[in-house]
Amino acid sequence: MATTAQIIKSNKKPKYSTRIVRRCWRCGRKRGYIRDFGLCRICFRELANSGQVPGIKKSSW
């Protein structure tokens, strides 16, 4: 989990647009970020398995 200082720093407007840091709204993680949902892969999996993300279900074949 990211510290509050890191989260606040990433919310500030960067000097250059390529320096934008997208973070998970739930835990603040910046790696493994899924843009469509605004979540990291870990939080996405937890929410999807519990059925809290609409339209997502675990695949099995």
C-alpha cells in the first residue's frame, strides 16, 4: 500500500504530461493498474471474485 505522501504527490499536476502516475483508488498501488476500472490487478481480482464489479465473472473452460 502506498503512503499518503506518495498518493498526494501523484495527484498533483505534473510538469510534463508523460509523468502522470495513475494509482489504484482503493490501495494506491501504481503497478498493474487497469485503466478501465481504476484498480490495480490485486484489488480488481478481489472485487471481481466477490461479485462487486458488474459484468465480470471468473472464466473457466
